[in-house]
Amino acid sequence: MKKKILIVSDSLNMGGLEKCLINLCDNLDYDKYEVDLYLFNEGRTLLNKLNKNINLLADSPYYKDVYNLSVGKSIITLLKKKKFSLAFYRFIRFIRIRFKDKKYRNIDWKMMQKTMLSIDKKYDIAVGFAEGTSCYYVANCVNADVKIGWIHTDLKKTRHNYKLDAQSFNYFSHIATVSQNSLNSLIELFPTFKEKFVCIKLPGLMDYQKINELAKKSNLMDEDKENIKILSVGRLVELKGFHLCVEPCRRLIDEGFKIKWYIAGEGDYHPYLQDLISQYKLEDNFILLGNCGNPYRYMRSADICVQPSSYEGFSLAVYEEKYFNKPVVATKIPSNYEMISDGENGLLVDRTSDAIYDAVKSLLIDHKKREEIGKTPLVEVLNNKVIMEKVESLFFK
């Protein structure tokens, strides 16, 4: 008999967590497992990459109505469906957002449950694939013999409801993190659950053959034969820090360096970045590539990579860029120290424009240093087989 597994996650939009989910699904043994996937939110950018053995469950019946529509349209839609409590909650949520109240309360989870799918099925294993809603749902709404939570970030850096986290942890046999730093934060925040915590660096689970094939695809950067090409990869949000790269780009160009800086990703900061680009008159040298289903073609073409995040559970971009033997400039956040030895296989810097400028300039000036740092491998190179053995060890109480 195949074991029945349920995986619960937010969406299949572009992002490191979503790519981890795709890679995990590709590495499961479907002779042993029958897998359902529930995505409670919208966003299916990577759906065509999802393993064909996965059974994608129906969408949430009311999640979009409450969380993804404008307040007016949301309330009207919910009233038409006679979901009066959800309509009232949507109005209250609108008021709270107007007053910049972003605290996640117990009532928020209670109402969110009402928007989500009710699954009338018994599972052998259920996985809440991300901190927060996915874990709460598996803990409270799923019938399974073994429940697993997965933490992809540093919970100390996020606005989580720690009481809800602790409540959900009671139901889990194991809670896995993607980095030692995330594990340390969990132990500090929830010492009573220490025995349930384990670090499995899931982002290192990759299909290298497929990555190599995708990297061969032509791209805009290939056409540029005159400039040093700098690349940053990730969502256009504050925590990724790409706004800190615009001024360094301007300074380096003013000093005579022939560079172009490319950003592969999309997000809420796009208008802000576009304004900065205009302000510094960098329309021809600071290029927003937009949503990128295949960042590997750009990584292959880049001369230098820069990842100025304020925090990461595990920087998949750094890991992938080092796979392509690129010199990486990254911020001094704990998870980066697990991959990068400063000055040996990358440069670790403060999260400031000045520090980014100094590091990139040093690599532009010293070609030999740039080459040596690029070809020096990660501190720890991960192995797919070992990672999957660790994952499957969680499937037992």
C-alpha cells in the first residue's frame, strides 16, 4: 500500500520556497507515495513545472474573496454568497490595514479557516510546507498519523503569532528548518519543542541536469559584450535590498566602470525601484528583467552576483549562483555564513549602499580575485540523496 501524503503550501508563484516545493515533489518516490497538494492561495506561475504524479486539490472556496479582492468587491461578493461573518471580517480587516495594524491575531486564523478547503480524507503524512498558515492548517484541519511543519525563514525576524505557532507545534511529530540559523532561532523561541526540531537544508535539493539545460538558453545579457554584468535575483521587496544597489551602480559608472546591473524578479517594490532608476538616470544600466521562470540563464551569463537581503532562512539565490561558479557579494546575515567564507568563496558585507559599492568595486578592479572567489565552492555542497533520506526519516513518528 502506498502511503498517502498531503502537502499544504501557499501558492506556486515564483520564489525560493516554491522552487523547493517543486524540487521536493520531483524527488519523491511515487512507487511508495500517493501525494495530494493543497495550495490555499492564488498564484500558479510554476504549475507547469509541478511533477505530473501530484494530485492538485481544488482551490480554496472563499480565500480569494476575502484576501485577494479590493474591499468593496470582496464584501459584495461575500454578501452574495451569504458569507456574512466573512464580509464583516473583511470590513474590519480593511479598517485595521488603514491604521497600519498588521498584528496577526487568533481571530485572523479563525476566520481564515472558514475560507479554506475542507478535506475529508485520512492521510498517513501531512506536511505544512511553510511557517504560518500552512502549518496552522495541517495542525488544526487535517487528519493524519504524522504531521510535519517546515520553517523556511528566521521566525525571530517575522511578525508571527508565536502563541499560534506553539499551539500548532503540539500537533507535529517534527518541525524542520532549512538552515542552522533558523533552527537556532526556533530553539530560542520555543525551547520546550527542542526535541522536535531538525535542520534539513531542503533548498539544496535540485535537479542539476535540468538546471544545466535551462542555463543554456539565450538571454538579454548574452548580447552585451562590452560591460561587466552584475546580477541580483529575487522578489522586488524591501527585505531583498535591491534598492540599495542603485546608488552604487551610479557611482561605479561615474568612476568609469563599464557595467550593467540586472535584477531578475518581480514584486511590490517595482515602482519604487523604477523611480530610483529614473532619479539616478540609469535607464540603460540598471535593468529590471521582471518575473523570471529561468534565472539560470542569467546566472550563467553574469560576471558578479549581489544578494543584499536583510534576512533569509536559506538564500537559494546564493546557493544557485555559487553552483555557476560566480563571485557573490552577500550581506552578513547568519544563514549566509553557513555557505560563504568571507574573502574565499564570496564577500560578506554590511547591508548598506557604501558596503555594496566597496565590495563590487574591489571585484571590478581585481579580475584575478574575482575569478578565484568565483571558482571556490560553497562551504557545504549538499547531496540530493542525503537530503531525501533525511526528509523520509520525518515520515515516521
